[in-house]
Amino acid sequence: MANHKSALKRIRSSAAKRLRNRYQAKTTRTYIRRLRATEDKAQAEDLLKTVTSMLDRLAKKNIIHKKKADNNKSKLAKFVAKLA
């Protein structure tokens, strides 16, 4: 266990950040599943904007890798384009 006050604070703040990051990443994954499940093109386009923004935010904060975000966005854009 940590012996210094600063180390104890670092443990607390790291735990809080980890929780926040996990929540944001999980929420984004849920939105991706929701987008993949949709059949309506108009609704899919709205969801795509939201998901793209969420992925960019996660990549900016280094919660996920930038290239993973780009790959996800590309695959989802192709999916939406194929919808009739």
C-alpha cells in the first residue's frame, strides 16, 4: 500500500478516472450495437453522427487508440451507406 499522501491521492483519482473511462467506452459500444441493429436509414444516419462524435472523443482522451476509432467509424459508415 502507498505510504505518501500524494500516492494515496493518485490511487483515488486513478480509480475515479478508470470508472469514468469504462463508463464512456461501454456507452459508446452500446450505441454502436444500437446502430448496427437499426434498419431505418434516417435513424442510422443520426446515430452515426452521435457514434462518430463519441469515438472521436474517446480517441482524443486516449481511452481507445485513434486508429481503432477510425476503423470503427469507417465500418459503420459503410454499413449505413449500404442501408436502403
